[in-house]
Amino acid sequence: MRITRARGAAVTAAALTLTLTLAACSGGSDGGSSDGGGGGDVTAADIDAALDAEGTTTLQYWSWVPNLQPTVDLWNEAHPNIQVELTNAGQSADQYTKLQNAIKAGSGAPDLAQIEYFALPQFALGESLVSLDDVGLSDLESDFTASAWEQVAAGDGHYAFPQDTGPMVMFYRADILERLGVEAPTTWDEFLTVARAIKADNPENFIASIDPGDAGGVDSLIWQAEGRPFSVEGTDVNISFGDEGTQKFAELWDTLISEQLVDVAGGWNDAFWRSLDSGRYAMWMTGAWAPGSLETNIPSTAGSWKAATMPVWEAGTPANAENGGSGTAVLAKSENKAAALAFARWLSTDSEAVQAQVDAGLFPSTSSIMADTDFLGATSDFFGGQAVNEVFVQASKDVSSGWQYLPFQVYANSVFGDTAGQAFSNATPIADGLTAWQDQITTYGNGQGFKVTND
């Protein structure tokens, strides 16, 4: 499913500038809409009425998710008066570039778009998306997991229906750990011990890898350590990597890298999959959306893998983070807002639609399926008969609150590899690399009209 989820943000071109967020600073109209990003005159009653309206409305929907067409077909079959045309406009950053260009040009934008949570604030603060609060749909909070609902918030509104999430999970080679006589680590101290055992057994092997170009992966690990380096209130932004959680993350990974217990290498390439296939890497810590990628890329290892919740920093004190996930947003300039909102609501709340997306490889954001006994009890041959959804649901429940993305996170991610990433690649202090990243994105944010501090 998420073939390039982790890499999309890291390779974003710097040309994806902040004309959208500038509207929030200056009140300009570039990338915005006459209704200020709200729903105009659309009400909850209008959304329901659109389902029974005469004639045919055609909606344009952009998403990169493979195998999503069967879900769209379910809607089209049941709603002949609202037909949805699905377009793959490019993976992650490619789509956001096209979407921004179309919004600014005033033509060519879809009615709806799937937008990852890290990129949502940029479009929301640019007044380019319909606020669910403005159209009477903010009462849907209980339909979604707490972390998903929090991630579609920006400022005082919610700007997308949560579609999927990626609570972090530790996937590990049970055969390797069993051969070494070690248990799957439940704390980061135990993780370090297991990493050293793997290295002692074979100096060519690693417990895991870390991608020096993947800002999203590092953000998730900082989040999981209870770091909160970003805070946003309107156009006031604070960026500081000096908090306790971030420092704990940096110190641990300095040790892992200096002792060559983890491999500093790019992910999502042939070398990465070969390393997981051969056992050179014993673990992969990533989002709960990953099973499909493992099954597709390294089928020969079926039965050797298990899933577990992430190691914690203090035994008995669970804390977790998201790694990936996205929502379905309705564009403020859509001429078919009511119909688009009806489809987006259905996509994330209808049980048949949600199950179809689970079948396509997404990990859901909808709370009802998390309690479904069939979903929880489903076993996986790839994971040796383990009921992995039980692990994933617990991981979702453990996600801690309070994480915020920058309103220029897309840009920040694009320069991560040339700043913070260099510390990983060169085995220099990670704290210094994070400071370099902080300096560059602070300068950028201030240049775009935000008031950025480093308190």
C-alpha cells in the first residue's frame, strides 16, 4: 500500500513554496477562497440533501492509494446522482505541488484530495480547505481515534475527515531473536541490549536501519519519546529541539550509530528490502500500514515475522506516535461542496467503505472498527498466525497527544537530509544536526511572514 509513504515528504522540492500559508498571514487570496476556507453557505442539512438531489454531479477526487478504486465503485453504485472520478495525481509531494499550483491558478483543482497529516496545516491555514466545524460536522469526533481527530485540526478548525493512521509498531524477525536467545525488547534499554547481542553475533548485521533523509521517521521517534519541538498558534510558531524528549531520542541514537548497531542508510530501495529479507536487519519500526509492503517485497520471509508495540522509555508507561496517515479534505473552491462532503463523510464513517479500505491495505482511523472482534481476531500467515491487529490497535491507543506539525512542514521535511540528516550520516552529534535544521527552517518561516521563535 504505502509504497513510498515514508519517502514522499523527504524528497519534496523546495519549489513547493508557502503561497498557501501566506494567505493566513496577509489575508491575501492566492490559494484561498472567497469564503475564507469555510463551507460558504453549506450546512449539514445541505450535505444530507445532496444525497437525494436530482441530476448527476461528478466529483473529482485525488488520491495516490493503490487499490482504492473498488471503494469508490461502492459509492458510485449506491449513489448514481453523485459520481466520483478517482485520479492518482502523484505520490505525496508530487500531488501537493500539483494541488497548490491548481489552487493558485484558480482552475484544475479537484473537489476532494487525500492529504497527509503533516501537510494538512499548510493547506488549512492557506484557507484552501473546507472546515468541518463551519458545516456542522465537528460532532463526528467520537467516530475517530483520538490521534486521528487531533491531526486533522489546525487553528480552531478541523479540515479533513481522518482516512487512515499509522501508529508506530516494531516488526521483528522472531527467528533471529529466538536463535540468539533474546526476547523482543519492551523498553529502549532492552532494545540497546538486543542490538548489541545482534552485533556480537555477526558484525555485519544490525538491529535496524535509520534513513538520514526521512524527516517523518525521525519526527515519529521524537514524538514517541514525548518530544514536542513544534508549537503553533496562528502565525506564531516555536521551534526548539532542546526539550527533554528530543534530547533522550538524540542521545540513544547517538549511541546506536556510534557503536554501529543501526545502519544509516536510505529506505524503500532494493538494498533495504534485501537487508530485511536476509536478516541483515532484524527489525523495522514503522507505521501499522506496513504489513502489505513486507508481504509484497519479501514474501520468502513469511512466518518469520512478529509485530509488537514500540519499546517505551519507562517500563509500564506506554507512549507511542503516529508514522503516516492522511485525511480526505474538500477544497474550498469546489463548486460541489455539499456532495463532496457527503462522499468524504461516507468514505471515513461507513462500515463497508472502511472495510474496503482496510482490504486495500490502509490501517483505519475509524474507532468502530477498532473494537470489531472480527478485525481484532484476524490472523496473518505472514506473521506466523499472529492476530496482529490486536497489536496495532493497542499501538493506536498508546499514541500520546500534543504533537503539532509546522504550517511549513512540507518545506521543513525537504531540507531535513541536508541539515539534521548529515549528523546521522557522519556520526556527529544528532543534537547539532537538529540545531542546524532548526536554524534553517526558522529562517525560512520568518521569511514567509510567520513569527518564529526558538524558546
